[in-house]
Amino acid sequence: MLRVKAGDVDRMGLLFERYHRPLFGFLYHMLGRSDTSEDLVQNVFYRMLKYRHTFTGEGEFRTWMYHLARNVLADHVKKNRHAKHHADVADVAEHLGGGAAADAGLERAQEVATLHQALARLSPEHREVLVLSRFQEMKYGEIAQVLGTTEGAVKVRVHRAMHELKSTYHRIEN
């Protein structure tokens, strides 16, 4: 990113190759919509270029990138506050074949769908901390930097979010 900041904009391609999937995963888990998540990934990379002068190189690039992603997400949510969105898991079922393997695959798809439903019902703060820690595999210290809080506060949030996710999952399942 420091090279991009210095004017070597061709390096954005390398950053895109390296980080577009993790960003997509973060945004998808926060929104539950793949088409919108793809668009927002593009917006994050656009903002990386636009605000490259704000990257100092003192902290981790990933932390700075997730700050931008959170801002893009917040802007999107604010702009589309009244639109209703839902995760479409039907795509998974239509790709499954027949037989016992398909039954196992369908069962797995149903579990994943239930998990996404439970995740979608969490507060945005709990969903965000779980997505960063469990899906993006960020360390608590990194998450603390992204969220602008302490590592201890992140641990508490993750614990509470996991408890809420577990109880929500079981309510949906039953």
C-alpha cells in the first residue's frame, strides 16, 4: 500500500488479488447478499485509491482496510435503511445431486442456512465482531484496532456474541 500511496497505482491489482475474497466474506457475512457484497468490495478498493494518502504505514494495512470496509458498509446501511434484504440459500440446494451424498450436502446446507439466519438476527455490533474473529480469523488485538477499543472489550463482545448466536441458532432450529 505504501507503493500505491507513492504513486505506483498498478500495485492495487496485487492488493485486490490478495484481499478481495476476505473483504467479500466480511461484507457477505454482515449483509447476507452476495451481489451487494461484490459491489461494496469494489467501493472499498475505490476508497483505498481515493484515500491512499491517509495510510501511514505505521499500523497494519489490514486494519486500515477494514476501517474503510466498515465505513463503506455503514454508508450502505444508512443509504438503504428501509430496504429489506434476506439471504438466499436456495442457490446451494439447486447445485446438489441425488443420493446419500446429496442428503448430507443438503443437511449441511440447511445448517449453514440456519447459521446465517441466526447471524443475521444478531445486533450489528455482535455480528461484526463474530465475522471479524471467526470468519476473517483476525486476532483480538487487530479487531480492537479496527473497532477502536481494547482487546479486553473485544473478548467480552465475542463471548457475548457467541452466547447470543448459540441461543438464536437453537431457537431457529427448534
